[in-house]
Amino acid sequence: MKKEIIDHLGRTVEYEFPPKRIISLCPGITETLFAIGLENEVIGRTRYCIYPEKAKEVQAVAGTKDLQLEKVHAAKPDLIIMEKEENTKEMVETLSAFYPVYVAEVQTIDDAYRMMTDMGDLTDRQKEAASLVSDIQQAFTALPELPAARVAYVIWKKPYMVAGKDTYIYTLLQRIGFVTPFADSNDRYPVVTEEQFKEAQLDLVLLASEPYPFKEKQQIQFQELLPDSAIQLIDGEMFWYGVRMLESARYFKTYDFGV
């Protein structure tokens, strides 16, 4: 049957319910769809959607910022799920000309809960989605509550970029108790110079493993730049939203932030 639903951008999406041929173009959402029992319905993904392992058996039809439109057409989806930050406006517009496209937007922990609940409503997996959200909420009660250290979460090099306001990463750092001075910027992922790092009086710098793969070499370079700050490598995948939040809660419970 036909169903209409409003996505996170306020767009009305009409599609065949429940969808049987889903393309997901956001890794965290793809992993979540598998977690709520849609492994048979997901028939297209990005090349970065590699979790769970079974997702690798699904045809890759895009990156998060680029499309292989002929592969999308060949997959014949009845629903495409995208995310505002992960995917581009041009991709949404291109695909919407051919298929129902639902766009999620996740900028906070509460947005992540909303996204998972909406994935259940969207695909007739309400019970599974509700159970997942409940499990994550319970797991998040065990997150550490650390001193209000001044923290920068670095995602990119040349130029250096950090997670700023209106990002899921920012709200997760807040939930742990950290203060993120670069959140004062108007940019969600502000560019930061070495001089600005020095001026920020940082207690802790977290160098993420993705999207830029920071290694020990960069850790040493930052320690030389900021001798009074703790410089830590951290698994960037633990800052994904969706079902990965269960693993994140366990990870952060034992992770030594060094502050």
C-alpha cells in the first residue's frame, strides 16, 4: 500500500509500505537497518557501509558524496534513505527525481534516538527499533561523567578541522562532561590553525581514526605543539550514531581519556 511520511527536513515522502528494496546511503543508518532486521530488504549501500559484515554482500551503488546512478537504477529501489550531513543536496535532488527519498538529520543524541525510531516506523520494524533505542538509552546511563576538561576533537588534517556545534560528536562530548571551545565558531566543522590550538588552553586533544586516519606520528606532532595537553588517539567509529552507540557506551566506559 502507498504511505506518506514526513522526513527530518519536512519533506513529504510517498512510498510503497513496507518497503522491500531499500538503498541506504549513510553507514550508521545502514548498520542500524541491519540491526532492526532488514538485512533482506537493504539492496544498495555506499562503499563505506561495511558494517555489519553481512552488509558487504550488498551492492555498493554510491559513496556518501557521489553517485553511480546507473547502479541505483539497476537496483530498482522502492525507497532510498539518506542523511543531510553525510550526503549532498545535489544527490538528494537527483535521486528524488526518480525514487522516494527519505532524508534523516542527526545532530544530537536525541536526534539519533529519533532517527532509529523513525527507521522502525518507515520500515514496519517499530518493535525492533523501540527495543534498540531502549537498550542504547540504558547503556548511555553508564557513560563516564568526567571533569569539565577543554577538549578538541580533530577530524581532518591540511587544514586541521575539528567537530563544532550542531554535530552529534559535540553532543556526545558534552554528555561525557567535556567543554569544546571551538564550538563558538559558526561552522559545524571549523578550520583551526596551530596558533588557535595553542590559544585554546586545551586539556585534551582527541585525534580521530576517521575520516582522516590520525596515527602516532600526528600524536607526537601535536604533543610537541601542545606540551601541556593530553593528546589521545581515539576510534572515530565510536562517534557514529545508530546501533553503534551500544558499542560506544562500552568503549567510553573503559577508555582512558587522560584527564
